[in-house]
Amino acid sequence: MDLRAGVSGHTRLAVVIGEPVRHSLSPAIHNAAFAALDMDWVFLACEVPEGGVPEALAGALALGIEGLSVTMPHKAAVAAAVDRLSGTASLLGAVNCVAREGRRLVGHSTDGDGFVDALGSEPGWSPTGARCVVFGAGGAGRAVVLALADAGAAEVAVVNRTTQHAEAAAALAGDRGRVAAAAETGRFDLVVNATPLGMTGRGGGALPLDPELLQPGQLLVDLVYEPAETVLLSAARERGVRAFNGVRMLVHQAARAFELWTGTEAPIEVMAAATTEALARR
């Protein structure tokens, strides 16, 4: 469907809100999915200033917007403002997806499920029974810790510069969670970088962990996806470690949101191709 030709009075709308938000890949991902399934939907990016979440949500409800993706810095503010939270969003105190149910807005967190779905695309790998370590205790790290525990991981350790934050994140995994030291990295099956280190424009050449700690047979997931090949990914592969970047999680969390809004199975391969194409244009 040609979006410009197909938009009509019947077209349904979903948006992403954030500040800044014009760089978001969400419009490319979701509009590609709508077009592939010939759905009369359009996805737009809407800049919402900090402090503007209550007005934005009220406007979305009044206008009948079907769904919202939520990016920084609004995830906690949206969690506090929606009518209801999913269990996961309530535990995390953060929302990255809002679905409209009649006259009520329901907040969800699809990041963790998206991460586990991304792991499922790695041949022969499952988090069930795995020993996992997550570097970073921010929003992404917390979502990953909770999701890994829910997926049956045997152990979920957290490494973070601030011990208090590491303890809070590890607590999300219950009795399988603990705080770890970076020196322990080699004993885990799964290593996750949930920090922004390595991202274009963030941290220069800094690394979240010493690649020398990695061991063949491990799986490394670097949630950074710009650049596509981080220094950490390259170093891991040189050591015989399977590794992939954050694009898979980005696509799968978007697919989870798509399905919440539309009730339709998301076209994963189309969304992944749109993401790759959008990143290549930058």
C-alpha cells in the first residue's frame, strides 16, 4: 500500500513519542509492516517535551490514536499516567508501548519479551537453564534481567558501576538474581551489554567489559545497534564467541507492540529489512 495514496478518513494512527524522537526507526519499521499486510494504518513520530506526557496521553485518547511507542525520557512518566499497567510494566515502573482498550490506555513493556524473542532466533540457543550476566542496570538492563528470569534462566547476574542499582536490577530475578563482578564474565553462558558504551557518539572507544574475559562457546548480545558492528562485537567474534547486535531486539519489541495494537501477527522479516535499510540510509 502506498501510504500517501492510501491515507483516508478511515486510516488508523499509531505514533512514537519522545524527546528527541525524529531519529526514531519506529516509523520505518511499522509503516513497512502496515504496507506489507495492506493495512490502512499510518505510524508517525511526535515530539513531546519533558513534562508533557499527561497532555499527550489525553490527546491520544481524545483523537482515537490506536497505540503509542514510548522512548526516552518518557517511559517512567507514561507508566505513572496510564489507566492500567501490564504486570511486567508495573514491576519495571516503565512503559515503552501503550495500547488503547476502549476509553482506557494500558501500558506495556515489550523490551524484555523482544529480547527473549531475539534470543529465540539464534539457532540452538535457549535462555532456559542458562547462566546469564547483564552489564548495565538501566531501563534496558532491568527489562532483560526480568525477561531472562521469566524465561527460566538458572542465574541472572548484574554488573553495574553503582552497586545499589545493580542490586535493584538483580532483585527482579528473585532468588536467581545477584550482583556480580566483571571478572566473573567467563563463567556465564550469555553475556549482555545493556549499557550505551560503544554506541555512535557515546563513550568513544570505551568498552563495557574486557573482551579478554570472554570465552568460546558463549553468546554475546550487544544491545547497541549503531554502529552495527561495535568494537565489542568484533572482539568477541575474534575470540570465537557467537555474537549479535541490538537490531534483533529492536525489531522483536516493535513486533510485540504491533501485535498488541492490531491483533495481527507481525511480519518480522519485513520489519527487520526495513530496519536495516533505514540504518543504512543514516
